[in-house]
Amino acid sequence: TDFSMGRACAACAACDVARVWPRDRCSPYSPGTLEIAAKRSSKPATWRRERRETRRKMKNRWDKSMSSVSTTSCPRRTCRVSRARGACRPRHMEQRELDDEFDKINQKEMEEAWHHAAESHSFAEQGIQTIPPVLMNWDLKRPPKLQPGANLTKLADVAERKRSAWQNLGLEMYSKDRVAVVIMSGGKDSRIGGDVPKGVLDVGLLSHKSIFQLYVERLRRVQHLVQRKFKKVVFIPLYIMCNRENKEVVEDFFRENDFFGIREQDVLFFTQGDFPMCDKHGKFLLSEKHQIAMNPNGNGGLFRGLIEEGMVSDMKSRGVTCIFVCSIDNVLAKVGD
């Protein structure tokens, strides 16, 4: 049987029956092709001799084509054809590429994006059970048990006798130097003060007093109440949390006003930490082309700031066991109540 002219790969030329591929269906793994006339001779000896000659030519052409191809990048010796065609994908090479891509990923950026995605859904969709605040009933003979979630007490619903007992207990703790006051003034002050800390601003009162002055005067009033009841002079320590930008301004403001009548050694300033700013998609924002924008880490950074800035150690040296915390935004706060 005569076979028509066509392109044959090495595997086809090496088999007993020379299978011929049509030109449009040539094997993609062929390192090289030869135009052969696969005519099967009627004499077996002649046909075998032609087959050997064809295989020799194919081998020579193969060795010549592979001499210019680097084979040192892959340890496998059975994929020379695919490597010559650029189709070889050894596992170790894929693993190396995956490692390089993983190293390019910013871990913090991924965490911010993950938290943003988690917050974009409701608590119910996340499987988080929300518990409403529980109002505590103080009319019982025994103190009410704390329930899961937030426990609130309306002072108007508490008997006068119990309120008076609580007030006496609180003043007694002040007399034993067990309580300190912490004021959180570490925000950026972008809504009210702009570049000026909110605590030093004139908020429009007839007395033109600042928020810091109002807070310190209320603290001095607590000291006066304790002295009048227990006949003992007390000095309540005051800790003011600032950010890195407004700390010097707040300190100078207190010194210019002689700390509003309290002792200088009882007023301590500390700074809270900073976090990188992100947009709604978890991408970092830049303050400069080469610098990530930073912002104070919020009220939640109070506890870490107290520890890292040495305020907790100072409290322990003073014998403080409880702290009263209030924000600089609450002008009507009863400081130390």
C-alpha cells in the first residue's frame, strides 16, 4: 500500500508501520519533521533498510536541534521535546514561582482586606449572636448576677440608701489613694480643633474655659469632697493620653496655666500608638509618595499605651487599683464620679 506524502514525528518513523500524519494534524511534540515518502516496499529487506536510514536522519536532526537548547534547568531527562518547545513545567519550577508570588503579597494588607470583608456583612450573616444590654435589678437582697453581654444600671432606679452607700465607698477609695483618672485626648482633632487639640479650645462658654480646665476643676472638687469627709488631704493622679503630634501642645498648655491648681507631679502625659490608614477596600493610603499614612489607633489603644508608656508601673507605685476613664469630647462628664 502506498502512503501519501506527509509530516511524520520521531515516534511515527520508529514504528514498524510508518504512520503518516496529514500536514494540518502534525504532532505538537515533534522536535523536527522530515518530508518522507512512506512507500512500503514489497521486499522486506529494502523496506527495513529505508526505515533504518530514516531513523538515522531523524536522530541526526534531533541532536542538531537540541544542541542549542539548555537542559540544565530541568532534572528530568524524559521531557526534552517539551522543553525544546517551552512546554515543560516541572514541579520544582512551579513551586519556586508560587513562592515568589507569595512573597510579593503584603500580609498586613491582606489582613486589612479580610477584616473589611468581615465587617461588610451583618453580625447575623457572620454567625455572631448579639445580646442586648441587661438592666440590673438592685432591689434584690443579694447583688444581681452579671449576665452575658453588657450590664447596665440606671441610677434613677436605685434606692437612695444604696446610692449613698456607693458614694461613701467611692470617696473612701479616693481617701486610700486607690483611684486614678485617665483622660483620652489622643484623637486627630480634625472635626473640631483642626490642628489644635480639642482640650485646649474655647468651646463657647461665658467663662471661656477650655475642656481641660473644666475637667481639672471637677477633679479638684472630688479632692475637696474627700478632704471634707475624711479630714485628709488627697492628690488624685491624672493621666492624659495624647498622640505624637499634640503631646507637646497639651503639655505646654498645662504648664502655661500652672496645671490649673493641681500638683505637677500628679499629671502625667503619654502617647498612644499609630495604625496605618486604609481605604474601604483595604488598600493602604499614602501621606507622601514614599510614606504610608498613619493615624492614632483609637480608644482601644488606651490599654497598650498605659503599659508601654510606663503608666501602669507608675500606678502600682502609687497604690492605684482602679481608674476612671473619660474622653475629651464629653464636656458634661462628671470626672471621677
